[in-house]
Amino acid sequence: MKPGKGKGIYNVIAIGGGTAGLITTSAIAGLGGRAALIERNKMGGDCLNFGCVPSKGLISSARAIENIRHSERWGLEKQEPVFDFNKVFERMRARRAIIELNDSVQRYEGLGVDVFQGEAKFISPREVEVNGQILRASKIVITAGSRAGVPPIEGIDQVPYYTNETLFDQLNEKPASMIVVGGGPIGVELGQAINRLGVKVQIVEVFPQILIREDPEVSQFIRERLLNEGLEVHTGVLPKRVIQENGGIRMDLVPFEEKDNPSARTQIIKAEALLVAAGRIPNVETLNLEAARVNFNKQGIIVNRNLQTSQSHIYAAGDIVGPYQFTHMADHHARTVVGNIVKGLLPLPLPKSRVDYSVVPWATFTSPEVARVGLNETEAISEKIAFDKYTQPMAEVDRAILESSDEGFIKVLTAKGTDKILGVTIVAEHAGDLLHEFVLAMKHGIGLGKIAKTIHAYPTFAEAARKLGDSYNRTKLTPRAKSIFTWLFQRQINR
């Protein structure tokens, strides 16, 4: 007879109800195992509640507003959009609520997962305490995620500020202006969206460019787009001090290279509200990992390529592991963990599944979007990897022209002298969707030449991929090959 909830031994306990924890426990329960899931906050984790889902809902409305603002691009009368700031946020929350149902306690209990809502901490390598109750398991998976990091700016603890964990549910009145600390994907996405909602936005970034992981030309492209939309972008500066002044926020900036100089020149910026989007911190502090004898550092829990910790029966997955803090990576981690747990049930030893970081896509949902997989040009040069480069302007893609979405480009790097794809960067509307043809090609060793031989529907944005394949094929037509064909064609006529 099956033990009651919390009794006996579970096959798997997952600590954290985000993507990795949800996938792990539902898979184990679906296979007939006994699974428990512990979540201290909201089911669905960061992505559903404070990240991907609400941000993309907000970005969707902001894009519609911006299109109305520039309606003449589509042959319509130029007009100013009429909207209510709070209703835009209500719409985002309503869209999120629909998706929330998929991650609810009721749904997962219905799938056979025992869900416990409370703070989890280890009391031994095989025991976890939650709400005073001790749960035991054969395998434990730590999927506790990460949280917004707050940089050590003087006075930051004395002023009101938002992070992605508070913005979507607590920003209930439109501020006239906002400072966004952080020029990474979160800061740039939200900065552009909020600016489109009529809030004057300034982005502050310590690195010399926004989107530091992208090629300089990509960063500059997005920066110019932001500037054209009225944002201010401050790069290479360090927020030194922040104070409340006249009911708003005042921030003192110094050049990053002069951060240790007490006489450094100071730039003062002001706004009504402050959003901190300056990185993530793994949630390791409250887990009592010492009791489990699980090794960790400031980057998160240390795992091997099988996602096992220093205790072979304890796995970790998702943001708490890194190095890629993406929902789709948490998904991949969870599938890897489940595969290894299932293989451990079998009588014959099988090779363990290894997490695969060879082809990792990501997208930044600005307008236009930025999407990438594999090497970019900066990395290839730094690593001294020989490559050929093929660039396709979106201004030469018919569908992009027809949609008035012809800004941007696709850049593909191939191994020198071959069509093997090393990396792809896309700056374009729908870049996140366009990327996946190249992701699939890289994963399965399909080169640009074969992409060119694949029929693509016309007119679509995806035709850009075929055009890049054609660009590669044209490189094979050397002057000597062309002269031979010229002779053959001439010979045909002269017969």
C-alpha cells in the first residue's frame, strides 16, 4: 500500500518548483515513481512569475503601442497610441494567469506529485525538512533557482527600487521616468518596453557596451535603436551612490576605470523610479547544504557533467547550477537528470547522460530581437578559430520588406573552407524563432550547403536561411570552375 503524503521513502525529492523541478517530478511520477516537490514561494518559479512569461507579455503590448506610434510605416495615418498604463500591466497579469494553471499545485498533485509548500533544508544527505516534517528519498534534486542580484551601491538599501521579482506585480502607477541599472538582456528588454509605455528610461551599464556577450556591432545596433526611441544609455560607468531626492531617485555615476579615484568626475542622473537588473544570485543560503555535504561556491552548486553533486545520489539542475540561466537550459538539465535516475534503476549499467552545452541557443527580446547560437565573431577571433563569414541583410528578404521589418541581419560563421556552421547571430524581428533552423542544423551536422538545397516557403522570413546557403554555394564557383562552365556553354551553342 502506498504510504501517505510525506511518509515512507520517495524515489525523488525536488527542491524548487521552477522548470527543472516541475519537469523532474512530473516525469518520475509519470513513470510510476514516488516524487515530492518542495516550493517556498510560487509554483512555476522565476520564469513564470517574474521572468520570461510576464516580461514577454509586457513586451508584446509595448510592441503594439510602438507600431501604432509609427503606423505610417504600414500606409496608415500617423497617430499617437491611446492606452492606460495600468491596463497594460493588467493584461500581462491576465495572460500570465492562463499559463499559471499549467504549473499549479492542483495540476501537479493530479499528476501524482506530492507538493509541499514551505522552506526546505537538508538535515542529512538523504533527509530534507519542510514545515517541521522530515522527508526521505533515494534521490534528491536541487532545483532552487536564483534571484535578482543587487550591486553594493552606496545608499541602495535606503531607497525604494524594483527588481524583476517585484516590478510586474508592484508597479501599479506609471512613473514619469526610470533608471535601469544593468544593460544585459533583462535591463535592455524591460528598459525598451517601459520606455515605449511612455516612461523616460535611462540604462546604466558598467561594461563598455550593453549586451556584453554579443558582438560589438550587435550591441551598437541595439544601442542606436534604443537611442532613436528616446532612451538614454550610459555605458562604462559605475553607480557610486544613490539617494532619495525630492520624491525621486538621484544616482551618482563615475567612469568605471576611475572607480577607485576619490576625485573622479561625477555624472548625476535622476528619475522617479529605479529598476535593478544587474545579474542573478544562486539560492544556496537556506538549504543547509553543509548537512548534505554538497559542495557549492558563489556561482552555485558544483556538479559534474551528469549533474551529480559531491553526493552521487544528489543532483542539481537549472539556474542554481549555471552557467546558462535559461528556462530552456533548466528543461535540458531536468531531462538529463531524469535520464540518469531511470538508468540507475536498470540491472545493467548504462553510460550516464551528460549535459550538452555544445549547441545552446538564446534570445534577447528587444525590438528587433537578438538571437544567437554557438560562436560569435568576437569569440572566434579571441580563440583563434579560422572561419568564413556570411551575412544576410534582412533588407534583402522579401517578407521582411513587406512587413516593414527589414532592419537587421543574420551572420553565420562556418569553419574555414567548409559549410560547417560554428555559430549564428541574428538581429531581426522574429530572431528567436528564425534561429532554430540553424540550431537544428548545428546539432545534427547539417551545413549551409544543405540548407540551400531545402525548399523554403515563399515569402517567409525563413528564406533568409536559404539565401545564406546560396551565399556559401556561390563561393564554390571559383574563377577556374566558371571558366570551365563558360567553355561548356559556348561549346553547346557552337555545335
